[in-house]
Amino acid sequence: MNLHFCEIIEKRFACKAFNDKEINKDDLDFILNAGRLAPSTCGFEPWKFVVVSKRDNTSLSKICFNQENVATASHNIILLARTDLQAKDDYIKKQISRICPPDNEKKFNQVLNAYTYETNTLNDEQLYAYAKSDCYLALMQMALAAMSRGIDSCMIGGFEKDKVDSFLSLGYPFQTAVILSLGYRRDEPKYDKVRLNIDEVVIYY
Ligand SMILES: Cc1cc2nc3c(=O)[nH]c(=O)nc-3n(C[C@H](O)[C@H](O)[C@H](O)COP(=O)(O)O)c2cc1C
């Protein structure tokens, strides 16, 4: 199944329970690659995507308030936010060196300082929030990629963060940002989309 973009955004919904069908490897790779290709602030790509298979659904669901979508998913993708996003950090130096060769030290430092102008002033909590907002872009891109192949999803922000961090044995610089449960719907959505009207959200300035 390859859906038109308008159908994809209309058909995607927050799926509350999945059936037993598993997502095949080709589709899973397609979804993960859509996340990899998502835009990010300054091109930092401040993320990693951890694929959790069915075997661990019960343990994961327990720390996601027993949500049924997490418990029944074919796969849960845990998006990690990384917080080593300052000029001092090797990861960012590596990211910048892709667009500005480090052999020209003066130019490299200029670009490095310009790109990290904002992150250099942030504390750990703020760096997490900064990276998390980029993770949401990857999240959306993966959800839409999934729907384009007829695969349903639910974005999961309802989890006990410290427990999910421990479940994955995370340490600096990674923290859990958000989860995407993926699979095939068990039931049709119970409601039509509930949204504000276009004139309630758009302002022509
Ligand atoms: C960041 C984020 C976190 C969310 N967390 C949950 C969640 O923990 N459980 C859940 O069932 N839905 C969750 N949702 C889904 C929203 O409730 C849902 O997208 C919204 O009500 C609109 O419905 P729709 O996606 O079906 O159009 C989350 C959505 C977002 C964007």
C-alpha cells in the first residue's frame, strides 16, 4: 500500500490497540530511515532510535502507565534525545566538520560558535528540551512514513521517564524523549478527527 500524502495525514490516528500482525523488516527500515532523514535544528540530529520488539512490550507498557498500544505494538521505537550539543562537545564538532572541514581552524571555530550560539547558554534541562523538540520532528516523519505503508502508530508521551531511562540503561548524553508505538490497528478509530476550525488556528497578518 502506498498512500497519497492527503490520505496519509487524514488516516493517521492515535491507535489505541494493535492486532498480532508484525511489521516486516523492509517496512521497519523504511520508517526508521524516514526518522533519520528528518530535519533538525542546525542539522545536529540530536537523537537515537531504539527499536524495542514485542518480547519487551509487557515490561515497557508497565512503565508507560500500562497503555494498551505499547503493550500490543509490533514494535515500539524509543526516541532518545542527546544533550551533548555545545561547542565543547566532540559530537557537535563531528557534526560541524561535515559542513566545514576542521583543517581551516579559524573558519571551523567561527561556524562551531555560530551554530552553538544558543546551546552554549543552556543548562542540562534546557538542552534536553531543545533536543526533544527535534525528536518530535523525527517522530512525526516516522508516523507519516508508517501510515504511507498502511502501518498505524501512536505517539507516546505518557511514560515514567526515569524508569524508561533505566529500562534502557541510559546515561549521559542520552535521555528518553518520546516513544512511537507501531503496528496494525485492532479496531477502527472510534471518533472522526477532533480539531479546531481553520479560522481558529490561522491568522493572516
Ligand atoms: C507528544 C505526544 C504524546 C502523546 N502521548 C500519548 C500517549 O501517551 N498515549 C496516547 O494514547 N496518545 C498519545 N498521544 C496522541 C494524542 O493524544 C493524539 O495525537 C491527539 O489526541 C490527536 O488525535 P489523533 O492523533 O488521533 O488525530 C500523544 C501525542 C503526542 C503528539
